[in-house]
Amino acid sequence: MACGTDARTPICAAEPESAQWLAMLIQHRQTILPRRLAEPGPDGSQLELIFGAATAAPDHGDLVPWRFVVVPAAARGRLADVFGAALVERDAAATPDQVAQAREKAFRAPVLMLAVVDGGCGASEISAAERLLSAGCAIQNMLLMATALGFGSALTSGKALQSQGLRELFALRASEQAVCFISFGTAARRRPRRHRPEPSRFVSFLAPEPAT
């Protein structure tokens, strides 16, 4: 890979082989359900690489409008309590088995973290959409780094993200919202790679101004 600082050239002009490797990495990334993510998960140094990848996300105004809260093994029980209580709040008729299933989700995957976006930090003229987009880019960078390190990953959501109990557990400020959980681990089983849409399905070109 040829790298330089000349303003007229890319900082890092990837060789064709590097670009092909990156394309393969992107296409290889897939969602592995948390229940299929087993030990080992990323260790400390690997997590540093994963979090470091997030810092390369576009971030208008350098707000860093997102943060990630890791839920270590010793804290999974507290999250399980929140999941169970959130289900009962939504459905008072939930059975003990259903509550147990909700609680069990907190114990899946070796590494589990919550992604949080702040809609109120920094410059107010930077829209919520920009902040959310920045968070999405940071998360995708993390997923790709995990894939490059040989780990599976998943994003999960659910109604519990909106619960007061979860907001209190993660000490969310009034301007913050929980976006999703991110899981990392070793894929115990992979599905066949899903069909990717053709670019023609989502790319169009703005028509030029009509000739006068």
C-alpha cells in the first residue's frame, strides 16, 4: 500500500490486491445471532482495535455523539433483570417461561455492549440525523474490524431499549437514546451468505438540466 501526505493524492492509495481484500471483507461480514456467538470473544487488545476503528467514522463538528457501554459478565445479571422487568411492564400476563427467555438474552455472546447516541451534545445545528449516521458508521467500522479479526457479530434491538429501567441502568442522559446492542464472539455456526442486492436497486442519477 502506497501512502503519502501530498494534498493532491490520496493519503493511502491502496494497491489493487488490498482493495480486493477489503471488498471481500465487506462482503464476508454477516450477522451471526448472539445465541450462536461462543467463546472466545475479542480480548483486550482486539477490543482496542475494534474501538479504534470507530474513531475513523465521519463526525461533523468532532462531537463524538456516540458511546459504547460494555456489559461484562459480572453485570449481565443486572441487564437480565431489566429485560425481565421490561417484558412484565409491557405484558402483565407474561409467563415465567417468557420472562426467563427475556432474561436469558442478557447472557448471550462473550462480548456485549450498548450503543448510545447523544442528540444534545455540542453544536445544536448538527442534526440528529447526522449524529445517528455518524454512530452507524462507527458501528459498521467496528463490525468490519471484528470480521477482519475472525469474529462474528450482531446488532440487536427490541422494546426493552425504550424502558426506563434500561435508561437508569446505563445512566442515559435526557438527550441520549439507546440505539442497539452489539455482540461479538466466535461464530459457532454460520448461515449461507445472503444474497446482496444489485447496486441498480438503490443507485440512481439525477437528470441533467433540460437543454434550452
